[in-house]
Amino acid sequence: MAVAPSSVKYLQSSTPFTLPSQLSPKFHPRFPSTAAARADSTGIGFSTRRSVRRKPPAVLRASAADFSPSIGELLGEVTVFKASGEPVVFKDLWDQNEGMAVVSLLRHFGCPCCWELASELKEVKSKFDSSGVKLIAIGVGEPKKALLFSERLPFPVDSLYADPDRKAYDVLGLYYGFGRTFFNPASAKVLSRFDSLRKAVENYTIEATPDDRSGVLQQGGMFVFKGKELLYARKDEGTGDHAPLNDIIDLCCQVPVA
């Protein structure tokens, strides 16, 4: 389930964090392409006219072995934006021959759980740096939202990029939809991370949420590349369902980096 701004206020004030009674894992609401949805309890309204997008045929499951060998080339042509607004193509973000990169696709810049993940990535960035591994964090939203996210968290701005049209998410076949965002059982693991989540949202602002509210239905994922080769892939099942960073660190340490 997504974390509402009212819950963020509880976290920021150190008030004990409680959630409504657990929803049945079998409950999967339909999300028609013409529906207008509103999260009244969050104060965020959003509407979308696009249908839940089909996964590209190259992407079937969250395993590197299940991705097309050309996925690195396909992703390399996607354009994202620096926080300054400058466009940059993926293939220019790291050495496409032997360079290693950890690519973390956050849900969106206003997602409290993504503030938590970004905080953890920031803490381990020195390990990536010392191993010659490039850390790249992508978020849904406009460049100005990326800049706000970077300033308030804070997060290294030279490792942060905006994907307002979710093009990289489409290429990688990441999950999207109302049920995944608000009702997925995988999101329950957020409850075990109360302390880290509370610390991460100390300077949280809802203003980092994308102007296009349909972006809040996007899920993220974690990927590791060596050059164009995909070594690791994990698609988040629901809000707050993040890849174990220890697995990422172990992989980066085990694979020789040029």
C-alpha cells in the first residue's frame, strides 16, 4: 500500500505508526483506462486516461536471464533528464563496454518509501565508488521534482535523473497500476522498516510528487549492468518492495570492474 502524507506526518513527529486493517491479498481492484481515481485520504488527486501498459515482449519476469540480450541496447536509447533539465541518453551514463552501473528506478520523487531507498543508496554510494561502480537513480517526475528531491533528502544530484514520461520503466516492463500501488501484499514489509522510513522522511515534502498524478501508480525496480550486459534484475512487486542492497553490493564486489 502507498504511504499517505498523513502517515508521513506521523513518521516525522515520531507518533506510533498504525495502518488500517490488512486488506485481503485476493483483493485486486479493476483499473479501467477511462477511470478517474482519487486518493482522498492522501490529499493527492490523480487521473489517467492511459490503460495499464503491456509489458514489452523482451521483458517477462524479474530475472536477468529472462531479459532479451539486447535490453541494454534498447535502454541505451532512452532519454532521461538531469535535475537541471538537460537531456541525456542512457548509454552516456556509464561506459557501455566494461563499466558497471547500479540502476535504481524509484517509483516517483514524492514517494516516501523511495526517500527511504534513496537514503540507503546514498549510504552505500561510497562502496560503489570505491569499486568503480556508477550509481544511477531514476525517478518519475519532472526535473524540478528531481532537484527538490535532491535538495531536501538530500541526495547526490549528479547521480539523479528524471523520467517524466516513464520511458525507461516501459522498456524494462516495470509494473504499473492501482492495485500494485495501494493493495499489493508485498508492501506489508514496509511495517518492519519503521525506523529507517521515519528517518528518511524527516525533510519530506509532498511537493516532490509528479505534476502528472498518474505517475504515482508506477512501480520501480533495481538493475545492475556491466557494459550493455544485464547482470541483475528485480522488479518491485508493490510500493516499498525494494531489492536487498546487500545482494547488489555482493554482486558488484564479485564481478571484476574495468
